[in-house]
Amino acid sequence: MRDPRRVAVLISGRGSNMRALVEQARDYEVVLVASNKPSAEGLAWARARGIPTWGGESKGQPREAFDRQVNAACDDHRVGTIALAGFMRILSPWFVEQWRGRMLNIHPSLLPKYPGLDTHARALSAGDSSGGCSVHIVTEELDAGEVLGRSEMPILTGDTPQSLEERVLAAEHALYPRILNEFVNR
Ligand code: GRF
């Protein structure tokens, strides 16, 4: 049985949620930051902090073949929990099965509203009075697993997708570490 406190964070880009997860770790330790983009900004940050990293280009690779490489990196670091944080690649059913109940994601909407992309623009054009973010368990269905926590905030007059995104992102940085600290203890 893997120690759930040993966490891998999977990113594709800037990795601001990953940084928040590292900086607010209390009951878990980030033992690996992995990316499907070897040039991801977040990897350089993690490396500079002395956190083990793994980067492999996913483009052009069959889905499961790539996922098996990520899985091997997680095995090498005895990872028990995976936190997806801006990981912009659909995972294979095989990988999801390996990590069933042990893989989380942060999504910038109040799930079950607006799975997928362009969440803030969709909330604004629907005339919603609030927006927010959710942390959920990853299943085969995109952004559809059990929701572990949400952070909700009012949508203000004059909000644009960008202004809403900025406020929600700040809320993500507080929500994700809080939920992950709780999750590894449950
Ligand atoms: C965040 O908005 C997150 O909710 C979504 O992708 C974005 C990643 O941003 N899944 P960052 O790489 O964590 O800065």
C-alpha cells in the first residue's frame, strides 16, 4: 500500500497551483513534479526548489504509452496520490484505473457546472451570479468525479473572463492545498 502523503503534481504550463500545493503542504509532501511539456515553466521552478521533476513530450505519443512513462516516474518516487494541476492532456483509461480514488484535479468552475474549457466565459454568458472552482476525484469522465470541495465567489458587474479568472485562480491557490491536506488523512 502506497503512502498517500507522497504526492506527485502533474502540470502542463506555468504551474501556479503546483506552487501553492508545494508551499502549503502540511500533511503531505510533493515528491515529484511531472509534465507532458519538458519546457513547462513550473518544472524549472520545482527544479530550483530541489523537488524531483520528470518531463516527457506527450505530442505524437500514443496515450497509454505516454501514461505508462508517467506511471513509472511515480513508481520510482513511491507516489501515493496524484494531483493534476493544469495538466492539459486526457488520461488513458488504464492510467485512471491505476490511480482510481487516489487522483485529484482542480477545475475553474463550480462543478457540476461547466466541465471542460472556457469556464469563465460560459459562466458570464449564462448570466450566473457566482463563479468559482472545485477540487474533484478524477474518473474516466472529464471533470465529473466526486467533488471534494468548492470555493464560490460573486460575479461582479463589469467582470470579464479574465478578471473572473484572476479572482478564481487566487481562490484555487487556497482551496487545493486545503483539500489535499484533508484528503491524505481520510
Ligand atoms: C487553473 O485554472 C486550473 O484550474 C486549470 O488550469 C489552470 C492551471 O493554472 N485546471 P496553473 O498552471 O496552475 O497556473
